[in-house]
Amino acid sequence: MTKGVKGRNYQLSIIGRYLVLIVIGLIFVFPLLFMVMSSLKPNMQLLRDSGSLRAFLPVGDISFNNYIDAFKRVPIARFMFNSVFVTIITLVFGLFINSLAGFAFAVLRWPGKNIILALLVATLIIPFETIAIPLLLIVNELPWIGAQGFKIGWLDTYHVQIIPFIADAFGIFLFTQFFKDLPKELVEASRIDGASWFQIYTRVFVPISGPVFATAAILKFLGMYNQFLWPLMTSQSESYRPVMVGVQYFFQLNVAWGEIMAYLSMITIPVLVFYLWLQRAFIESIAASGVKG
Amino acid sequence: MSDSRLEARVKTSQSPHLFSHKQKEALTGWFMAAPALILLLTFLIIPFIFAFYFSFTNQRLVSPNPTEFVGLSNFTRLLTVRTFTLEPLLDETTKQAQRDEAGNLVYPSLRDYTRNNPDYPQLNGLREWRSWQSGNKRTYLLASDVVFMKALVNILLFVLIVAPVQAGLALLLALLINQPLRGINIFRTIYFMPVVISMVVIAMLWRFIYDGNNGLLNTLLGYLSFGNFKPVDWLGNAKTAMPAVIIMSIWQAVGFHMVIWLSGLQTIPSVLYEAASTEGANNLQKFRFVTWPGLRNTAIFILIIITMQAFGLYTQIEVMTRGGPLDSTQTLVFQAVQRGFEKQDISGGSAISVLLFLIVLSVSLIQRYLTRERR
Amino acid sequence: MTYKKLLALIATLFIFATASAQTPLSMWYHGAGNEVEKNILNGIITDFNASQSDWKIELQEFPQGAYNEAVVAAALSGSLPDIIDTDGPVMPNWAWSGYMQPLNLAEGSLDNFLPGAIGNWEGQVYSVGLWDAAVAMVTRRSTLEDNGIRIPSLEQPWTADEFNAALETLKATGKYDYPLDLGMAWTGEWYPYAFSPFLQSFGGDLIDRSTFLSAEGALNGPEAVAFGNWWQSLFANDMAPGTSQDGADRDTGFADGKYAISWNGNWAALGALSAFDDVLFLPAPDFGNGPKIGAASWQFGVSASSKNPEGANAFIQFAIQDKYLAAFSNGIGLIPATASAAAMTDNYADGGAMAVFFELSKQQALIRPPTPGYVVMALVFEKALADIANGADVQDTLDAAVDEINADIEKNKGYGFSN
């Protein structure tokens, strides 16, 4: 990898590396290809093609009809806005609160933290379906002060989809483990300089933890964006529903597979855009941490 | 540097204040963790305490009947296991063990003992889970909830296979795409693709792939073997269904852990690699002495997370097999959801969740003990 | 201010007051994503809102696959709408749990309705459907005639032997992947809806309907075991694709010629009719106790927490007019609930392409057990059928199903039934 003589062997090894990358890439890319190609085909043809390599090729009767029909069936723009809005707000608060807790668990010494962390990690296994009903009963009794004044019960709002998911054990654990990997010298040096713990968090840890924040962000984004059961239970009016509830709109007696593929292709775009944007942020932050490290 | 730090430590520990540094640090720790802990307490722990309580009652999702406390009966119903041995039937005249045409010993029907037999109250309602032959006798392992037992065994096997394989593959992929090559971002994105698409969708797509008649996998294997491959009904066969689910699960989630490994790799300061290079280390040595030690906590994290996620196997099962064929893909979470939601038996579903929680808590504590930092 | 102006103001206020005096009634419907259904229903609602000045219906639609969860969540949080729609066999569960109240329609309103479209619980009508659904053996005249198979009629359906022989014959032609398509890909309610009638035709049932307290004997007696053995043989002998059938084959297999006979609902009939010009819709075979098919589809009811039940009833009364029954049938292909409405439709009028379904529904339909425990029974039965299809021991599997159903009934203190 050192910059030196770029001989024949080096070029061969580069080609070899690309070959490996491409072969593995093919294994991962095929569902997306299948999805996108299918979204362009009429239902019957899509199903017939699904058993052969034609599934990956834009052949036969190709059109954007499925997209047009999907727009007619589901208020896509509304659902997309709801999902992105709920996801982003949860994400922003979540990154802050979870990383702060992660910092406390990784860096500070306080009684009880090991037991609490072990318990938190174990809560990751609780299937959401198990707590959905009690959670529903709880949020139904919680007060809220909003535009319409004081109100009991959170149903049919955005915040019922946001607040319960801001803190998550996965995020806390992720930050904890990564902060533990950072060199201890960083903390000790700053303490000597008289920095407070909060300053160490904001000025030392946050700036060099770009990759972790990016990872936590994308994983949280996926989790929130794919929410289904909870928004279904708590948003009774269509105006608060997110995209995954929309998928159900296509499961009529005769499933409109082509439209489903079109819808899925569309709702995947925000996730991809977010991921690509984060990747750039990733690289910049790595460049930055390289200087400091 | 280490000397000055030592001095500093000695100095700080002596400074007089209202709170000692230790107490201050502890308070700050609690304070910083508090927002997250309060939210988790309200929206996760308390609901789970409800579930915990439900598991000792007969709570229904939908019912006009009052809830009653039933003690441990939800748990005993799940966990009761007994062995039972049957002697072969004897021929009336010869007093020899009877044999059928194929020469196998003939036993009385197990059903006669386990259903409404007043002489064997302890066997009532039990079902055969396993059985084996020892000499002339046939021994049965009976369970009161065979589906639960099968689900438990399935999920343990699933975890044992998926956790190491997936973690290893994810690390390989992360190393592969951490190379400074042009266009590597495209590959990073492609490898992450399956994670981006929701599991429900992925599972639906894989049903097409695994189809027994004209599925893509059979078509592909047919090409590769020049038509010699006999199509397999991957999800319809009790022997292949779980392996099919395992492969698909690893394929879907490996990108998730690849990203975590990758962010671990990228937090390793590049100066360490430069130093290793100047000392003449080869790639393997760099991995052994720089990369791997630097990934220690990432590795712990990934191991625990994968274990956890594997125990939570649900969506694929719901979409692809619903536990079948013949319970070969039953899992604990699938059963918990099916009972709690679909069968409206919150108490039964909660009992499974509580058991699962206890299992995972112990696994997680063991993992933490084994990977603890030795000071 | 002139006297005239004041009068005008009062008049305006009065008009305003009467306009807003329409009390809003909320209504939930399971058809989100189905534009045709939505348009028809909105048509009824607009007509109703304009027809009187007391009530104003406000519709909220949910996707079908998630509708029951939404209702349960709303019931738990005390936010049910005034009018809900309910899948027929689920209604007793909701009525028993106190989500619904009995209907209060004008005397004789339902006299001409298909029995499957009326939801009874504890001797009272809780729900009524604008349509019913039916299932038939879908095949082609040429398929049967070319192979010398008798075309059965409502009066003389296939016997079990005849049906099995027909499958053998069709399999022997080698022209099909499978002679029969049961729709095993459609997990969920399709299993009990489409397959429990076979069990009932054999003489078994999901539960002993004389008490509704036990499945012992009904679901694991000799008749049920005979059914189970027959069911298992279909898959063991490759007569029908099993549980791993993919949804695509179910949707297109018959039209593609992969299957000779498809056991399918009338909602799929239009597709079959457009694929071939000699499609037949045949009655279920008679396995000894008469041919049977399932009944009851989606129905309207009033929630128990509705503050305006008279308004909700007024709407339902309004909606069950023949013209709306006919409109739904023309729109989504389902069977109108009355004969007079059927006569107004394209497909179910005498001589219409699907008229046979109306007769099927009238003569053979047997509703799924009307008990709150049905919800659990359905799932237990689904699993038992899947396991038997995959080769599980028939008696053991049925015994286990009986145990689970009985345990559930016991846990629920009989679901309101007692000896």
C-alpha cells in the first residue's frame, strides 16, 4: 500500500481486488436490482420473470405505470414527509442523549453503572410487540401541552411516534463501546487542563467520533424509518401515518406486486440519500481525526 | 509523559473540595446518563415491568373477564418436561414381544397414556418431543409445550451459528472496503444495500428466490450444474428451511455489522499504522498488532449485538415460514408475538418474553465477564 | 340597523346553526389502498350526509392487513369510532369483549339477506354485510371434458371418490405442475375459511357447536382423522402444492396452465374469466356430509362506546339499500347480500357469469363457529393443517390442536358459554 514503484504485480493486485469487490457486490445488489426492475413491469410479467435471470433485466413491457398507480393508491408525499420528519427529530435528540449517556458509561466512574449497562443491554432483546400494549396504555395517560393547550393522551400526534424512541439501549451501548476505545490520554490530558467533563464530551470526544455518530445515525434512521406497528397503533388518522404502513395498502386480494416494487423503490430513496450523505461526512471526520490522533 | 500524568493524578486526588473528585465524577456520571435513563425507564422498563407482571396472571389482550393472579403456571406450562418409558406389547400366546410386518417392535399408543388416562394424571396433556430406543424399551421425552421447546432449541442453534459467522464475514467485508481504492464508496453503498431495505421486503423477495419450482436459486444451481441439480423446495422442507433462513439472515444483516466494524477501523489512529510500517510490519502483522487490539471494544459490542439480534429472530420467520414446516423454524420471539398478539394471550406471550430476557441477560453477563477488562 | 338586515342575519345564523347541527360520526373501514371501494363508500356517505340533517359521517380508512390491530389498540385506549367494520368471524370476539353493541335496525330490514351476511351473537344482530364471499372449484370445461370427468352441479356435486379420481386422472395427463391448487400460499384466515368446510363435509368441525366449550371429538374424532388423512394424501401424492407455494404461483398459476383446478374465491373469478373463455365455477365436493363452503365477509357494526348509536344505526340502515349492495358488487366483484340486489348487478343477475356463486352462498354456506374463541381456533387450525400437509402424524396433530383450543376456552372461562 505504500506509494512506491507501481509495477505489474501491483496493477494485477489492484485488478484482483476490484474483481473480488465486484463479485461480492453482485451478491448484495441483486434484491435492489430485482426490486427496481420489477417496478417497471406489469404484474403478470413480473411474476413470470421472477424465476429467471430476466428478473434483473429491463425487458418486456417496460413502463412507469406502476409508479403512477402507486401515487394514486397511497398519499406518498404525505407519508414520506411524516416518516422523514419523525425520523430526523428522533435522530437528532437521540444522538445527543445517547452519546452523552455513552460517555458517562465509558469514561466516568460512578456506582451502579456496570449493572445498569448490563441491564440496558439485556433490554435490547425485549421484543417491541411485548411492550407495545403497556406502552400504549402509558402514552394514553400522559399529558401534553401543545397548540391546542393542555391535553391528556398522546394518540394521533407526531410526538407519540418520537419521544418513546429517542433514548435507545442500542445507541447507548454503541457509544459506550466506541468511547472506551478512545485513548485514555485524551481524558487525562484535558482534566489536567482543567476542562469539565461536559467540555471533554463536547470538545474532545464529539469532534473525533464522527464515524460512530454516523454509524449510530444511519442505524437509528433505519430503525425509525421502518417503524410499523407503533405508528399503526397510535396514529388513527391517515395524516400521521408513515411509509411502512403504506406498504400494507398494496396487499389487496390480488397483490399488486409491481406497484409494491415501485413504492418500495421510492421509499428507499431517502434512506440511500441519507446514507450517502453520511458517508461523505464520515470521510471528512476521519480526515479530521487523523490530524488529531 | 507518563511521569507528568502520574504527578497530575497525585495532585488532583489531594485537592480539597465540598465533594471529592470521586463524588463529583459520580454525580456527573449520573447526571449525564439521566436523560437517557429516564426516557428508557418510562418507555421501555416500565412497560416491560407490566409484561413481567402479566406473565404471572391470566391477562388477555381482549377480554371482559377480570385479570387473575395465577402464580407460576404460565411458566410451568412452558417448561414442564418428563420422560416416560413404554414396554413393547407382548403376544398373548407366546409372551414374546410383538413385531409388525417390517419387524419393528410394537408399542402401545402413547395417546392412551397422555389423554384423559386417570392412572397417569402426571402425563395428561403432555406431547412427544423426542424419543429413543434402549433395548426393547422405548423412552419418550414428553413436554407440555413442544412448540416452545422446539423454538428454544432452534433459536439456540441459530445464535450459535449466526453470531460467529456473521461477525467474521462482516469484519472481512469491513477490511475489504477499508482499502484506499478509487470508487470504494460505491462498494460500501452496495454492500450496505440489504440493510437499507426493510426486512419485510427482503423476506418477501427471498421467498421468490427460494421457491421450489421456479425459484431463482434453483434456476441458478441448475445452470451451474448443467442441469444436474434437482430442484429443492428450500422453505418447504423441514431440513432445509432453517439453513435457508440462516443464509438469508446473514446476507441481510452482514452489512449492518460491517458498518460498525468499519467505524471501529476508522477510529484507529493512522499514526499507529505509519509507525508499524516504518518498523517493517507486513499486513498480517499490522492486523495482529494494530488493528485487532484497536477493535477490542468494537468486537465485544458486535458480538453482543449479534447475539441479541439473533435471539430476536422474528420478521423473516413471520414472512417466510411462520414457524414451519413442522416447527423447524419456530423461534421464541415468533411464539411470543403469536401468542400475545394473534392469540390474544398476553400472559403467555409475556412469559416467553420474560424467559427470553432472562436467557439473554445471563448470556450477556457471561459475555461481559469473559471479555472484561483485566486491570 | 334595519329590521330586514336583522332578519337576514338571524336567518343566516339559523342556516349556519342547522348546518353545523349535523353531529359528526366517525367511521373506520378496512379498505385503505382500494380506490374502487373507497369511491363507492364515499358515495354512500355523501348520499347519507345529504339525505338528512342530523348526522355527518367522517370516514377513516385503514389497510386491511393492519386493521384488527388498529381496532384493538383503539379499544384499549378508549378511542373507538362510532361505526366500525368487522370481519364476520371476528365479530363475536369484539362483541363479547364489549367493543360493539347490537344493531337497532328497522324490523324486517334483513329478511332477504344471505345468512352469511348477518352477524349474530347471543341471539342479537351485531353486524351486517353488504356482501358475502364464496369459494368454488375453478376450472375449465375443456379440462374436464377432455379427460372424461363429469361436470358436477349444485344438485349433484362430486363425491369424495369422484373428486380423488378426477385428481388422479388430471395428474396422469402430465400436463400440469399440480392438478389442484388450494392456495396454500395464502397464510392466515384463508386456511380456516377455505379448508374448514372440507373438514365439516367429512363430519368434523373446529368445535362442538352444541356447547362451544370443547373441540374434543369434533376436531380429533374419526371423521376429523379421515379428513386429516385425505388432506395429507393430497400433498404426499403431489396433488397440490404445499405450504411453501409462493404467492405469485397462487395468483397466476391457474391462468398460466400450471394447475388444472383452483380452489379460489369469487374475488379472483374475474381474473379467471379473462384468462379463458370456458371457465367453470364448481361446487365443493361432498365428502359425506354435504358440500360446504365458508361464509361471512366484512360487515358493519356500531361500537359500544359510540355516543350516538341512533346515528350509527341510521347510517347502516341507509347503507344496506339494494342499490349500494349492487354498487359494491359491481365494483369489487363480491356477492350482493340480497337476491334483489343480485338482479341489479352485471355478474350475479340470472345468467350472469358468476351467478353460480350466489347459489353456492345460499345453499352451501356455513359460517365459521360464531364464538369469541374463533380467533384462536383459526390460528390453531391453520398450524394443524400446515403440519399435516408437511407430514406430521394426523392424530397427534389434531389432539394437540384440540388441547390448545380447549386450554384457551378454559383460560377465557368459556367465552360466555356455559353448560
